[in-house]
Amino acid sequence: MHRKLKSIKGLSFLLIIPVLMLISTMSSAQTDENNNHQVFIDEMLRMGNIRIKTPAYDTIENLKGNTYSEEDLLESDYLRINKLKPQQNTSITINGIDFEWEKAKTNKDNFLLAEHRQKKGIDQLGYFATYIEVDRWMEAEIKISCPQLFQAFLNGNLLTSKTSIDEEYAEEIGSNQKKCKLENGKHLLIIKTVKPTESKTDWKIKTVINFDKKYPLESLKSTSLPKQKLDIDHLLNGQFVNSVSISPDGDWAIFSYTKKYPPDGSSENWTEIRDLNSNTLIQSFRNADVSGLRWTPKGRKLTYRTTDKDKGTTLWLFDLDNMTEKVLIKDIEDFNNLSWAEDESFIIYGISKKPDKNKSGLNKFEGMPDRWPWWRNRNFLYKIDIQSGFTERLTYGHLSTNLQDIRPDGKKILFSIDIPDFNERPYSKQYLIEMDLETYALDTIWIKRFSGNCSYSPNGESLLVTGSPAMFGDLGINIKGDAIPNDYDTQAFTYNLSSGDVDPITLSFNPSVQQVFWSKFDENRIYFLATDSTYVRIYRYDLNTRYFEKINSGFDVVSGLSIATNSPTAVCTGSGISTPQHANKINLESGEIDEIANPRKAQYENIVFGKTEDWKFKNYSGLEIDGTIYYPPKFDKDKKYPLIVYYYGGTSPVSRSFGGRYPKNLFAAQGYVVYVLQPSGAVGFGQTFSSRHVNNWGITVADEIIMGTQLFVESHPFIDAEKVGCIGASYGGFMTMLLQTRTDIFSAAISHAGISSISSYWGEGYWGYLYSSVASANSFPWNNSEIYIGQSPLFNADKINTPLLLLHGSDDTNVPPGESIQLYTALKLLGKPVELIEVKGQNHQILDYKKRIMWQKTIFAWFDKWLKDQPGWWDDLYPDKNL
């Protein structure tokens, strides 16, 4: 081998990059020539030496006229850096040889030897790794010294390379210096180093981190241990199980997965079919352009769709027993859904018809829903006979017809038509209609103000209906006096098709219904997925005993449920308060639970969470208000901590689910105690509790948040009462705004997509008038100025003194961005501390991968500035522009 070596006497590079960091113990500190803190990394993990080889024809010039060099030797991608997980006593097998990560300590000169068993006459590869932890945002300089070739990586990203070898008797060892911006957390530093055969200099490395003394020395440490706190990358990246659907016999299931990749959030989506008993893979649809997989009612068959943008949708039937497939429907434009008859003799499917495009540039609205871009689309029903392929159109006209169910005997279907009616809330009427599939005769079951979701009982004689407590007049209402029920507190009813008798089966059941399943395996039982305070649980209702039984799912919050039709077996996805989403199988008779998919388990094996616990108080009227505390990892009760108070305050409780848009575990990992409370008005606590939301618009909720925060601080001496912040989104964003008009107990506040003027939201938001039909039932700007003006933060802006951060998506159709803009305008004119961050191209939620990360960091930086007296992160993200 003949390679020309480049030699240097000293090397210094400067690279400015943002990084994210991790946890620590093994380092020593001094002061450098600039009187900065100087931390020497005196212990690292080491793996090597690994023999590497030059390729054949290395002395022949390539297309660019270059021969193979030591730089090529270094830059070869031997092991994927972002796949390495250095941990002591773990090993990697390369070409049949095990290479182990082992601890290595520095010598008296603060150098680590690359390998104490260096081999002569061969090219050698080695790796060093350490974990660096910072407890705040800070700027630092990382300096790496090594006579040999090396590449340095932070969090899997290349920082810099040294592509030359020092002379044998160089006076100064080559080094690279990098100025870095370190965020609160743990960060993996990996150094890949190569010693070519010809090199005669030592193979050693020294790592030093310098940072300004304005940051406490203890803010930065290093360790060889991979245990770390939760960070945003853990939440957004990796593989997720989205849903599971069980086969009719309960033996197989369809699993839907997504995998997210940094740095741009690119994703991969696929489905698999697995045997639940053996956990063996039956069929994978990875890299297959299919969608909408669903089981047929019998056997092990499923349908799926393929789509051609020019031709439309093709529906396929896949028989898993004999691995055959056939086309059921070919090249259907605007296909949108399907349902099977129980005997599998036919399918009912829908086609969406779109109106002709209006090219005039002027549009006359036909009512408030006409502002929705999709509202003029109309859905119609079709039937296809499976054996012959004969297709019939079932509905026509100018109104959408939406399939509710197919009767078990296949003779009739149930569909609904919803028509706007602005004369009375909720401003629409539902027509529920039964069609005879033989004669096409129609029978109107009901015309009601409140829409319901309906399905047939197993014998086809009754309907299982879910809807507002007022769905059937007063029958489903369980509150006293003149209070108006909360229409979002969904109830369940049975409806006898012959007599019209209604049984409000959840009348005394406090949880709010999400899904219902009338068991075909046991016709006397109905299964519910229901919001139960901060949990989402599975319940079983016995029609004979009228008793609700809670079924353990293994989760705090069940996000999806599928029940076999011919077996007492269910599968579900869900999460816990500190447990990422995975999937379980439940034996509904024995209660036995088996984990069937947990793709995030390995990713979280080294994540350390703080403890959580419940904390309740009684409001001014003696009503108990639930709450949850999230503690930081390594919590010390003898220290003082800043507090973040989180709430929603609207119709839904803040669940104990993991992750989400406002991940409480992530706030706690940033060093905050987090208190989440559930003010009155939310569903899941009973109808009386949820009815408090109606015509209140935050007054009671604000009092409860203020009272709860004050009691919490008084009851927990480790909270710094001068460093309390609050945050909420949507209705919770409104509550953040409103709270600041009523109290000065908060040192910082954040409102995402909040409502500053109830009347403008009522009129401008896509669903403003519909949400207000519940939240301010029968109250309008012209008959209740106390709500629309008196309780609007905009009209009380002069009372706000708390530093307030307003966040809003520029394309928000739910709560228009003007809600934040007008409060920002008011507070700027009043000279109050306020900032407005608009997230371009985002709607009510921030879904864009990169913008979500920046948005999350903005929240942390604002709280760090005001609750930790650490403005550096905020100033770095949003420096003054001198405009």
C-alpha cells in the first residue's frame, strides 16, 4: 500500500453548531487562560482496535484523479454512528470478532490511549464515547486533541474532522475547537479515530470543554452511563404502533406502524398481519402502496385499497388462508368507505361527489358551514354483490347520505342525513332512515336536533345509539335544576325499533362514552371505551344485571380498541403516564393481558422519569378537583423548584396519556415540577360536573386554577412561589389569557391558539358558533354581553401584568390567529411584557416536524427566561432585531 501522509504541527478549527446534551459524573475541572471553566473528560468508553483494510486498486486514480488516501480511510462509514449505543460491557460483532465497549481513564496528561493492545503493521480503527449532561441552556467550546485522524460526532451528526496526522516529533498535538450551544439534557459525543499503518505518532486523545463562568461549574458534567432524561427526539423519532385490528376469530391482527427519522421528520408507514398466539409474521405490506386494510366478517380475509391518481381506487379481497387476491371494484373515483354484510354477500360503499369549481372568484355562502372547503362535497351510497360484481346506486340527490350500519340479516341498512337548521341549537337536524335493500323502501326512524351514531343489535331488533345527553329529550339527562347538559358528555342508549322505547343505559354512569361494541359473541353484553376522569378505560355492560364492569387493559389511557366478533378476545393500543404507546391483547373472560407490540421499548430502556402522584383539592363550593404532579428526575425535596401549571379547562380532561403536544414528562425533564389540574366542566366526571362548562366561559375554571395553584404552592415547600408559570392551548390558551386578567400569581404565561375575544371566535372560527352552541348555549353577543365582553381577555387587557407569550399557527381555522394578534396589539399599546410567535403554514396544531421542535424549544426558552432567570436560550432563538 502506498499512501501519501499529510503532516501538521498544529491544527485549530472553529465550528459553531447547535447541539443537544445529556448526563454526567466523570470529569475534572480547571480554569483556562481566559478564566473560563475548563472541564477535562477523564473517563470515556472505548472500543477498538478494529482492523481495517484499503480497497483493491487503491493506488489507481479515480475519476477525479485521486488515489486512495488516509482521509478516505477515515471517512469510510464502517459503523453507522447514529446506530451506536455505547454502554459498558456491551459488544459489537464485526466479521465474527466481538469488540466490547470498555471504560478507559486518562493518564496524568489527561490523554486516553486509543487501545492498549495496539497492533503494528495494520490500519486500525477505534471509537471513544462519552455522555455530556447540562442542566440549562449554555454556550461552550469543545476541544479535541489527537495526533491521529479523527471525526467527532454529537448526537449522530458530524461536527468536524481532522484528516491529517501529526509529525512524529510535533511540538504541539493537533486539536479542533468547536463553539457549541448546549440545550438542557444529555448528549452523546462519539469520536471515531483511525491510525494508518505508516503513522509513527501516538494513538491517544484528549477532550476538554470550556465555558464561561457566568454558568455554574456544576451545570456541565460527563459520564460513561447512558441513563438520561426524556428529550424531544425521544418523543418524535423512532417506530410507533398506531393501531391494531383483530380478526373475527381473535387469532390474528392487523398492525399499523409508523417510523419517523431525523433530521427532517421523514416517515415510513406500513402494516403487518401477525399471529397473536405465536407472534409470527403472516404477511407484511411494507413498501406496498396499499391502504384501508380491514377484516371481512368471517374467516381470515381482508380488503385493502390501491389508488391510481388518474384512474381512481381499486378494492381488493385478500384470502390469507390460500394467499390469493382478487379485484372487487376497479378504478372508482372518490371512493371513501365500505362496510361488509355479515354473510359477506355484499358491500356497501360510499362515493364522494364534488361540485363544479367556481371560477368567478366570488362565492356566495349558503350558511355558516359553507365556509368549510369540503362542505359542498356530497356522499352517496352504493352496493356491490360480491359473487357477480353487480353494482347498484342506493342514494341520490343533493344531500349527503352516511351509512350507519347494515342489519345483521343483510336485508336493510341504516343511514343518516344531516341538514343545517339555524333556528335552534345545535343548528342541524339528523334524519335517521332505514332502507329495505330489496324494495328500496325508506322508513324514517327519527328526525332529531342532536345527531347520534347508531348500530344494530345482534338480533337486529334494537339500535345502540351514542349522542348528547339531550339526544332523546330528558331521558338521558342526569343533572338537577335548570342546568343545561354538556352535549360533549356522550351517552349511550338502546332504541327499540318496534316500540320506539329508549333505555338511557349510561344515565348513572359517570364516564363519557367514546366507542361502543355490542358483542356478537355474547349478545347480553356491550363493551365501552370511555373517558373516566383522566383515564380512558374499557367497560363491559351486562344488559340483564345492568351492571358496568371495568376491564383492565394494562394502560392508563386506551387509544384504540378492537374486539373479535367470534371470540372473547380484544386488542388495544394505549399508554401510561410515563409509558409510551404500545399494544396489548386481552382475554375478556380471564382478564389475562399479553403485550403484543412495543416497538419503543428498547428506545426507552435508558430513559429516567421522575415520579408522578395525584393531588386533589376542594374548590370554594366543596367540589373535589383532581390533579397530577410530575416531578423532575432526581427530585430533591430540600431544593427549590420552579412550577409549571398546565390545564385545558374546556370540555375534555387532560388525560394521563404519554407524550402529546404538551408532554408533561418533558417539562419535568427540563427541571420543573408540573402540576396538571382538571377544572370543573370536563367530561368523565359525571353530567353534573361537565354541565358546569355551559355558559361559564372560564370564570369558575379561573377561580379553581388560581385556588388550586395557591394551595399547591402552600402545600409543597419545595416550590419557589416567585417562579410559577402557566400554559394552556385552545380553550386552555383562552384560560391563560383570562387568568392573567384576574391574578398576578404567575411569573410567566404561555397561550397557544388562545381566544382573546369570545365574540370574534364565535363568528370567525370554523366551528366557533357550533362550539359556542354548547359552551354558551342560547347566549349570544346581543343578549349576554357579560360573557362575550366581560369574560373576554381582550376587553380586560389593561389588567394583565404577567409576561405573556402568544403562540399561533398562521393557518389556524379553528381559532383564527387574529385572536392572538389583537391581544398582542392591546398589550403592546399598554406597554405590557408580551411576545407573539406565529408559526407559518400551521393550523391549530403544530404538525410540521422541524417547526414542532422549534415551537417546543420556544416554550422551554420562555419559561427558562422568566422562571429560572436564564434568558440566554430565548435571546439566542429570538435576538433583538433593531428594526
